[in-house]
Amino acid sequence: MKYQSEISRRRTFAIISHPDAGKTTLTEKLLLFGGAIQTAGAVKSNKIKKHATSDFMEIERQRGISVATSVMSFEYKGVLINLLDTPGHKDFAEDTYRTLTAVDSVILVVDSVNGVEEQTRRLMEVISMRKTPVMVFINKMDRDGKNRYDLLEEIEKELKIHLHPMTWPINSGKDFKGVYDLHNKSLVLFTAGTKATDEDVVEITDLSNELLDKKVGEHDASTLRDDVELVDGVYGELSVEDYRHGNTAPVFFGSAVNNFGVREMLETFIRIAPDPQPRQTTTRSIAPGEDKLSGFVFKIHANLDPKHRDRIAFLRICSGKFERNKYYHHVRLDKDFRFSNPYTFMARSKEVLEEAFPGDVVGLFDTGNFKIGDTLTEGEDFFFSGIPTFSPEIFKEVVNKDPMKTKQLEKGLMQLTDEGVAQLFTQFGGNKKIIGCVGELQFEVIQYRLLHEYGASVQFNTLPFYKACWITSEDKKKLDDFTRFKMQNIAEDKDGHLVYLAQSEWFLNTERTNNPDIEFHFSSEVHK
Ligand code: G4P
């Protein structure tokens, strides 16, 4: 295998959480450990502050900030860590789903007070579909949270994953005294407001040691002994294989803002998190150590300044070596491109890179040639599988307010939807354009950008649909009949694939029952 030493020292992952659980804070602490930043507070949260939830310009401004933090690469103990950022706002959930296709593992932050929240649930569905390895960080142990056993049970049940505690907390809230590291058999003591240093770590290989009573008091020492006995009995040693297959998630307790419990997780992360893994394509599986380059675009970031209509396409390298100024094959366009200024994101600043390896993310300057899912190779024709489009949740018809600008509108709609801002459907047998989004905010963004970047003025008419399903059938005639009879509810996606737009779950279920020969798919993956 080529480039083995480069590949095995890379870890590419994302942190996910419900807003406010502590993703930004944890990110910052990890960067501090990696020496990528020197001071706390240096990471700008890309979450949308509560008061600004209806101000999309503010959101776009913050998205602008987030270009710099889209990928944060840093080194820790010789391991090169690529941390891919995900948007905090739920209206941009599609961005998060796509970023999850570009990582080899994730860290999930759960707030110990609130437990599993809505957004976490949805993200976990995507993760378990892909069997991505997960580590869980239970944050805010310095606050009075839920009972830890209840919390573990809740997470296991809600997220349908086996948990494996790696550290065990001693109380929570104002009585929080620290965690016992079950793997290293050491006690890490907590002092609010200061980060845990080496002096706060007490090695206690035998829990009957009286030092434990001295450090945490007799009562808590006795509870800890009971807890650890129970936890060890139930869980035993972590099976790294189970973690890597996405079946078991190691769990750490801590407090990100106090930089507590973070190091224990990071140490385990670099020890067991997977390095870049083989990836399935439309033709074969691609191993990272193959000679030839391959990679796919999972995110496109547009410049909001209308004078600079450039974009950055984020390419995840899957195999081979990426080199500046070398020609690569753009499979969809069947054209070769070379990149004179590819970016890397080392230490949070954009720098031109000469070469990159599997697991790395490269920022490619793009003038409109890329769309999400595009593949670069050294000539071979394939696409990476598993970069699905999910059904939008809100559908609106695009009404052109200025017929003189029809061409600009078409172009704008094509480009914005290539970026993945929204999905575009065309009414079957007609030319009504339908935009589908996850959140209302994207409609504002689209309206604004169409006007300011393309000079096209539009308004939206809400349509009564709740879900789009991609439809296929072995029986072409049945599919033709269905499309004809249900014309009002049929549209084509941008690639010309048929979708059924359902008004409600009831309609969807009825159609499924009445049409057993037609398959209804909840993602576009079926066409890959
Ligand atoms: P997010 O990116 O997941 O949305 O969360 P973020 O890190 O911004 O954290 C949300 C809030 O929770 C922040 O407070 C942060 O300081 C706080 N927080 C993070 N970790 C802990 C912890 O371990 N314990 C406690 N008690 N709080 C924690 P904020 O008031 O919303 O913002 P800020 O003014 O402190 O930045």
C-alpha cells in the first residue's frame, strides 16, 4: 500500500450535537490541545445566536465566518486530526448530513441536563445508516444533570446504540468531583474554573486504596467503588472492533467549558478512532492506499459578495495523493481540470497546499464546475456511493416576477441547487419549478441571492406537500400509469429522476398500499 504512513496517522471526524450542548466549546478545547489556537474564545461559534434566528443575513455572515472553520486540521502527538465543522442551525441540517459522508468517525456531544434532543436523534439516524463509529461526550457534568444510569439508558434507547463508559463520574453539579478513568485506572479530580492538569490525576489502580477516600471522601469513594464494580461487571473491556463497526460507542463524562474530561477522550480517540477507510463506489470499493487519486465534493461554499462569484468546493480525498497543478478527471463532466491554488486548512488559516492524502479535505477554487457528489479521479469512471439527498420538508413553487430575467433565474436556480442550498424539482409534464428545503430560512437566502447575484426577482407560493419520495419500478408500464394518474403529485429532480410529492403521511401510505409494484424511496441513493 502506498502512502501508508500518511494514511495511518490521519483521523477525519466531525462533532455533532443539539445546539447549545457544547460543540463549539469542545472544538475549542480540542484545538487548544492540538496547539492550533493559543487562547480560549478564539473559535467563533457558527451557531446562530438565538436572537438572530430570523435574520438570514446574519446567518450568512456567520456562515461566511464558518468557511475558515469548515475544516480544522491540527496535530496531537503525531496524529493529524481533520475536524470537519457542521452547522448548528437545524435549517442547515442537509449540510450536516453531507459532511457526515466525508468523515470516518464522529463525536457526539450530549448535554447531561437535557439528554438526547431532537436534532441529535435525526443526525444519529444518518450515522447509523452509514455505521459510522461514534464516541459520546456527556457534557456539563458541573451542572445538576440527570442520573447517570438513566442518562446512559436514555441515550442507548433513543439512539439505538450500545454504550460503553470509558470514564465514570463522581457526582454532578456543585458536588462534581471528577471522573474515574476506567481504562487507565486513574482518578482525575475536578476543580471548577481550572483545567485538569497532570497534578489532578491520581493513579489508583486498586480502588480499595485509602487514597481514594482521602481524595473524594468516604461516602463518594464507597459509591464509586460500587459503581465501578457494577460498570466493569456489565461492560468489561471495550471491543475496539465493535466501536469501529459502529455497534458500540465509548462514553466519556466531562465539562467542556472547564476543559475537563476532554483529554481522556482525545487520548482514546487518537488510539482507537479509525484512519481513512475504504469507500464504496458505483463500480468497486476504493482503498485509501491505492496509487491513483480519487475524492468527492461534499460541500460547496459560495462567496456572498456578488462581485466575486467564486465558490470553494470541498473535496474529501479517498485514495492516492492529491497534487497541486496536476490534471484530474471530473467524472460527471468528462473533463480534466487542474488546480493551481488548492487550499488546506491547517491551524485554521487557509494556505495553499502542494499535496494532500486520503482523509484530507482540500478546498478547490470553483467557478461553477462542481456540484455536491462530484468525483475526481485520474481517469477511471465511478461515483462514490452514500452521498444521498434526503427529502426536503417544505416545498414552494418559484414564481418569476420579472420575465425579462428568465435566463438569469434558470442559471441562478441551477447554481444554487448545485451548491446544495436547496433541491430543485420540475413539475412532471410541465415547467413549474419547485424548490424543496429543510427550513424556511433557505427560502429567504435563495430569494436574496437570486436577486443580488443573478438579478432575478422571485416570490414563492407554498405547496401542500410534506415529503418527496423517489419512485422506481421493475414494471415500466406500471410506473408510467402511476405518473400519468398522479400527475399533480409527480415531479422530476435535477437529474431527471421521478419523485412523488406526498401531501401527508396518509396519502403516502395509501399510495404505497395501492401500488405494490412501485417502490417509494426516502433518499435519492437508489439512483447511484
Ligand atoms: P454549541 O456549539 O453546541 O451550540 O454550544 P456551545 O459550545 O456554544 O455551548 C453552549 C453554552 O453552554 C455556552 O454558554 C457554553 O459556555 C456552555 N457550556 C459548554 N460546556 C459547558 C460545561 O461543561 N458546563 C457548563 N455549565 N456550561 C457549558 P452560553 O452562555 O450560551 O455562551 P457563552 O456566553 O458562555 O459563550
